[in-house]
Amino acid sequence: MSIQVQNYEAAKGQDWKLRLTFKDADGVVIDITDYTIFFTIKKKKYIDDVNDDNAAIAKTITSHTTPLSGITIISLTDVETEALKGPYCYDVKYKKGNGDIFFVMKGSFSILKDSTRRIV
């Protein structure tokens, strides 16, 4: 699987979801039943802190939406996006059941201020 660079935006104080489908080099979906997905958001692109103590958000996903079809969803709640301010960087990695770890995607993650707070 090649590393993708993808930039995302989320509205402050709103839920955000990213649906990922894992495929092999031939485009065939991969069974991710035993995969652990790591989603990390940090303020700085390169931090010497390898244990991610400075991460704004660090998600570990082990329960997947449709694992036999390679589908998982990374979700942020409205409370989580409310706590974020400004530009960030993120990455997604996964670990197979055998312990192999792979880097999947990275990019910028921006939090946008909303124009209103009307929800009714």
C-alpha cells in the first residue's frame, strides 16, 4: 500500500468522520479483522517525542465497520473538534495481527471556525 498525502478540514465543534478502505497493490480489498489503526493529530510535523505525548488527538481503532471489506471509520466527536484550534498535521498507520506496522497516509488537518452555532 502506498503512502497517500491528503489534507482535511473539520468544523470546530462538529463531528468529523473519515472512511478508509484498505486495498492491496492490485486494488483488491484487504481483510482488516486483525488490524489496529492508529490516527494521530499533532501541532508540529516533526516531534522528537516518539511516544506521542504531545499529540492533540491519538486514536486507536480495533473495531472496524466492515473488516472483511477492508472498511474502517476514524471519528472525531464535536467535543474533540471543539478542543482543537488552528492547523495541525496527522498520520494514519496500521499494525497487522503479526505485528508488522505500515504508514498509510499523512497531511494537514485544519480546524475551521464556523460562521454560526445554529443547530435547530
